[in-house]
Amino acid sequence: MSVTAARGFEASGVAVGLKSTGKRDVAVVVNRGPRSAAAAVFTSNRAKANPIMWSQQVIADGVAAAVVLNSGGANCFTGSFGFQTTHQTAERAAQLLGVSAGDIIVCSTGLIGTGDEVFRAKVLDGVEQGIAQLSPDGGEAASEAIMTTDSRAKRAVRTQDGWTVGGMAKGAGMLAPGLATMLVVITTDADLTAAELDVALRQATRVSFDRLDSDGCMSTNDQVTLLASGASGVRPELAAFTGVVTEVCLDLAEQLQGDAEGASHDIAIEVIGAASESDAVEVGRSVARNNLFKAAIFGNDPNWGRVLAAIGTTAAAFDPYDVDVSFNGVRVCTAGGPDRPREDVDLTPRATRILIDLKSGADAATILTNDLTHDYVHENSAYSS
Amino acid sequence: MSVTAARGFEASGVAVGLKSTGKRDVAVVVNRGPRSAAAAVFTSNRAKANPIMWSQQVIADGVAAAVVLNSGGANCFTGSFGFQTTHQTAERAAQLLGVSAGDIIVCSTGLIGTGDEVFRAKVLDGVEQGIAQLSPDGGEAASEAIMTTDSRAKRAVRTQDGWTVGGMAKGAGMLAPGLATMLVVITTDADLTAAELDVALRQATRVSFDRLDSDGCMSTNDQVTLLASGASGVRPELAAFTGVVTEVCLDLAEQLQGDAEGASHDIAIEVIGAASESDAVEVGRSVARNNLFKAAIFGNDPNWGRVLAAIGTTAAAFDPYDVDVSFNGVRVCTAGGPDRPREDVDLTPRATRILIDLKSGADAATILTNDLTHDYVHENSAYSS
């Protein structure tokens, strides 16, 4: 169900030839109200795609009526022609939906530099077909239409006290934090203001998508959009709502991690004993981005030396000679020296847990990442994306 | 000749069983004077090996009589026993050479966490054998004894106006800047003070080893040591001397790049039009560390979108819509949009040149890196290091 699980939403996913495979490649998600409150977070990459620049303007007033998303081309670095394509996409959708173009969020994903006249014609065709096929059951088709190298669609739904939060996500490579890290649309029939949605979304993404760092590469096109229809008539407490949005975001983030390009291990790096949460995040990210560590996990090697070497490049509070490191529950390093033998560690399961105790405070954070594999190199060298 | 090209130096390389292959694994380089001026730069990793902590004390007074180096074990995170091993290494060498232990630089390389009693006994044996075999022709043997996964020894020599600078280096993985990036010993018979050597070495490493970023991973053990014997009796201008030391460092850095683990391309990322040299370095490093870019080069794909996405993560002054990117002389991106077709680029040669014009100033820098290959993943997943 994903984005159509909450009342007040319709969606669709159509195929217009942007993907050479002939699979669905344009999705539309429409908020039928009664409310049209919205919030969004965007990639912090300074090299931004045209849809990002457009959507940042759209979201400024906290109102959005619909989201149009395409796969099969990023419409990034395609010049003023590409920006006009985004503008025309919003205008065409607005016209057909009877709303203002300034209330249409636009998202694109695919190869950077794609955005010629053929691309534009197909996207506009997709808007028309997509709006014609809108349905309260269209969430599944929409979630398929945003897939790129994803092997499966990502959807999540939570219902509580009469209101629902549902979402869809795409992302398989170029996953690194920076507020948003992929294309995500989340809908809810709870009745909340745009300002409340903004608080909830920022809090939720901060501890979910922002802590997923599959390959250290930050995209130019990523955004997470949250739309609220108010159709449930229920106005939840903001804390409860934030909790549920966070659950949906974490569920989607774990699905993204589990489908990361070429990965053979899903690695959770839990940093405890940190002097601050930001220290814990910095240490976790540094380890998550260390290619030698990531290659060692692929090789089922509990190489704690590479973990300490990665921690040592951070500015976090820690004493290199008072750090413990465990791999899947086996402490192989204590007080900055060898502890239990490496042979005691079983790294064959896909789920991998690294526990780092900095012994410098009471804060903690968990970063999700993947290993560095032959398949990762193959997928990102053999195919342009 | 490497470290014995300059007059006043003797060296040796012996095999004591630290390497399972039976190859040379302990090197000794001795300065016979008349001067014993020295300078060194060290890894900026906060997780430092025992030999780094020792050698930082030794170099503080600008005097060093000898350098003892071992491969086959990093003596890093081996507790107080490991530090005592370093101390005993220096004491044994000092005793045999008739100098102070406080004038013996110690370096180690190999697997972190290696440093038990067997390791200590072998290293001390290596000191004895190495000092017994010291020779004015020992530079070649010494350069072989510091190899780890290196496929060949790295040596460089320059002679000018009656004085010589020679050096040896090891390093094949874990190459990333942070003052020093590998084990390097450089010797000269020029007559300079320790303060002058320090100026020359820092300037030389800043534009050579500091701009080599093979895999973004910073080691715990790296140091570059410069020893001056004064045996030529010539006192060169500091600028001329710095120029020659820089040439030797660049030569060794390019040899390290050319022998990087598993690499199939040697990539020079030249950033021009930068508002400052540090902007140029930041942009070059960001591109050099982008796994998607590195995998694309392995796949002979001139993926300029990944270059722009990497630039966008920096704080450097630039306008994403006014950047030019060329691959091997073919400008595939101009003004932040597509230019010449990707098909015009030939990325099959190992030597690869990326030119990035930020159009924001007059400063420039070149960063050296390698591609991300199946062999890199294999070497770093199948073997512990």
C-alpha cells in the first residue's frame, strides 16, 4: 500500500520508456485532502539537480498537492532546458489536477546529465498517463516506478490510534547522509500543520536516513517528502506522530541497506560511551566509510586494527588505548590491544554488528552501512548511473 | 642505491622470519656523519603505533643517528609490552652503534595488533644482524626489507652541485594524506641544520605524499624521516635543497601510486581555477575518495556526474553551473552540463588525467589516486593487513 495506505491519497506508476527495460518509470502521488500540509528535506550536496531547486521553492509555504517522480534520468546538470523541464512537469500536473504549479513537488533519479527533449516528452507523457491512472490502490505501482538499480520496491506502513503513516523509498547506491539520502515519499492522514510535519520529519530523518551510509557518496537528487491529508480527522500528539514517522523511516532505511548495490553484509556500527551524540555519529561514519574495513567484512575478517585506524582520523573524544571493539558479540580488542582471538568471530551471516565503546561518556549512535564487495565494484563500473 | 646514495650513510636489509615468505624484513639505516641532523613528519592519525610515539620523542631535538624499520608486524595497539619492544629495539641498536637510544628512530609496518614475544625476539635479532651487515651499498637491501604488499621496492636519487638526496619508500594500501602516509627514509650528504631539514621536509611532503590518496584510509604507523650527514661539505641554498627533496618525494609518491594494491589506473586529478590552494586540495581529495567515481574509472566510464556530485560535498568556492570537467583531455562537462560525448574519451591507458576548472580563482593543486577495482577488494578482503 505504501503511500496510499493513509486516507486521502491516490497514486499511480506508469511506464513511458524512460527505462530501457520498459518497466514503470513515472510515479504520481496526490493528496486529496482535506488538508495539503507538507514538509521536505533535501540533499545537502551543493551540486543540486533541477527538481531539488524547484521543490525547495514549492515546500517553502508548507503546502503541496502532489509529488511527481521519475526514474531513468536525473535531470541534473542539464542546464536551463532541464530546469524548464521540471517547471513544465509541475505545470502539466497542476493543470490536470486543477491546482497551482507551485504546489507540485518534482523528483528525478537516474544518470546525471540526462534531460534532453526526448526525456522531457517522456516525462510529460508520464504526468498525463500517471494522473489518468490515479487510484487509492496505486501505492504499489508508484513504489515500483521509482526503482533504479533497486532489486525490490521499498514500502512501509504503520497505523496507530486511527491514523496511518505510509511510505515508499528508492535507493541502492550513492547512499550517504546529508539530511536526505534518496527519494522517499511519506503520507499520513493525521491532521497536523506544516510546521509540525517539518519538526517530525527532521527528527525522524536525523536518526534514520542520516545514519545510513552505504558507500559514502552523496547524491545530487535526494529528497524526502512528507504529505498530510488530515483525512483521519485525528490530531495526534507531535511526539507520538514523530515516533511513528521515525519507525517508518527506519524501516525504509533498513530496506535500503538490505538492497544496497552488491553488498553481502548489512553492517550496524553501534558506538557507545561517546562524549556526545555527534561524536558517536562521527566515529560511526568514519568506520562506515573506511574501504579497508568494508573490504575486510566482505572477507569475513574481524580486522579491529582498521576500526581503530578509522576512529583515529576523527576529532571525537577518545583514548586510543582505552577503546573496546566487538564483532558480532565477540570482543576482539580491549584497552586498545588484542582481546579474544579473531577465530572466535563468525562473520558469515549477512547481519553484522560492530560495537565500539569509546569509554568517554554516555552518548551513543548507530550507523548503518554495507561491505565493499566485488559486486559493488562490478555494478558501479560496468553500468553508468 | 636509495638511502646509501648520499655519502655518510650505511644500510642493510636482513631476513629474520617476521615475514612468512622468508624475505628481508628488518632494515637499518645509519648516519655516519660528520653531522647527524634529522627531521621527520608523522601520521596525523590519533591512533598511533608505538614506534610513532617513540620516534616523535627522538626527533624533538633534531638529532638522529639511525633508523630501524621492520615489516611483518605493525607493533600497533600491542600495549605496554609493545612500547617496551620499541624501546628495546632502540636500546639494542644504540648499544651496538655506540650512540644514545634517544637518537634511534624506529618504524614498523604490517598487521595492527602484532607485537608478542616472538615478534620482539625477531626484531631484536634483526637489529643485531642488520647492524652486523651494514654497508655503503646496503640501500637496495634496505628498500626491499620494508616492503609489505608492495610488488617492487621504491627508490629515488637526485644529485646536484656536489650533494645528493636519496630515498626509499614502502606503501601499497592505506595510503591517505595526513602529513606522512607511509614509511619513507630520505638521506642527504648536504650540510643543513635540523631546522632547515624540517622546513624542507614539510614543504616537500605537503605537495607530494600529502596529495597522494590511494584509498582514503590513513595508517597508524606512517612516517617520513630525513637524515643529513653533511658529508659532502656543501651547504646548499634552502630553496634549492627543498626543490630536490620535493622531486625525490614526488618520484617516490608516484611509485607508490603506480604500485597501489589492485589498481588498474593511476589517476591525477588536477583542480584549477580554485579560489585558494586549500580549496583545490579539498576538491581533489573529495573526488579521489568517491567510490562511485573510482569504480567508474575502473570501468573506463568518464562519469562526470559523479565528479560534480563529489565536488558538491565540499566547502570550496564554486558555482555548480559553471564548472568544466575533462577526462584525458576531452571536455565532457562545461558550465555544469554535458559537453563532448562520453564516447570521445579513451580511458584504457593506465595513466588517467582529470581536469576540473572551478572558475573561481587562480589557484591549483593535483591529487594522485587510483581506481577501485576487483583486485583492490580481493587483496583487502582475502588478506589481513
